[in-house]
Amino acid sequence: MAIIVLQELDKQMPPDFGPGAAASFIAAVHAAPADPDVPGDPDDRTLCGRPTLGMEPVPYEPAGPGAPWLPPKLRRWECPDCAAALRT
């Protein structure tokens, strides 16, 4: 099964609600199966069941079997439910 790594972002408005774009912070990093009809795109739901709509793909592919499913620099945001689903 091909895995697509996705970032779930938390967008926050500036404290004064003044002009400017919302800042984006990583809320979690999820794994989703690849869409069977469109390779390279995620399926509709992550392995933990969250909708993938609005999540951003992370340009990362595991090196091979047994390799970490997400980049080491994103490990602190790893979704524990997605990780557990990948272990089973």
C-alpha cells in the first residue's frame, strides 16, 4: 500500500485581528493511503479516519520497508493512531 504523508494545519489569526494572513502551524502529521484512481493523491480519509480535505501533502517517501513513514523532523507531530494503523 502506498502511503501519502499529510500535514494537518492549525491556522491562527493575528492577535489583533488586523490585516494579514493567518499563520499556519502544524497540528499533526497523518498517513493516508494513496487514491487508487489518482496515484500521488491521498484517499478521502487518513489511516486514523480523519478527512484529508484541507490537509497539505508532505514531499516525503519512505526509503523502503521498515523505514520511518514520516520525516524525522516531523516526528513530534506524529499522529499516534496513524502510526498504530501502520504497525498492524
